[in-house]
Amino acid sequence: MAWADPVWIDVRSEAEFQQQHKPGALLMPHGEIAQRIAAAGIEKDAEVYLYCRSGKRAGIAKQALEQQGYSKVINVGGLEDALTHEMNQEL
């Protein structure tokens, strides 16, 4: 399956994701992201935006993806940062 850039990934738990998440984001908990991203067929040169609650888990996930060869991984920070990211890009 081909994914459109950018790909948004929520690296929090399923319970956190169910409470609130960025529309269109995929759920891939940070401890499982290496396996899940490969299974999802996301290309290694795709723009991947990660977020969690504070940015810490997204940082861990970013390192894991970079070790797998993903070259355009961005830690956006927390959920609120992800939700406002596109608005800030338009300013």
C-alpha cells in the first residue's frame, strides 16, 4: 500500500489514542513501531511525523526508525503540537 506524504504516527498507547488523536494518524506504540511500520509498507524515504504526550516516546521511536533507515522522521512533540502543526505551517 502506498502512503501519501506526510504520514502521521501516534506512538502513545491504544488507550491514549482512543481518548484523542490527530485525525488520520496511525497508531503505532513506540515499543512496537519498528515492526508495525514495516508491516504497514511505509517507504523509508516517506515524510514521517511522530507525536506522543510530551515528545519523549516520539524521540525513542524516531531513533528506532532512523536505525532502520528511515530518512525523513520528525518528532513533532506532543499531541497538542501535532494538532496545531498544520495551522503553524500556514502562518
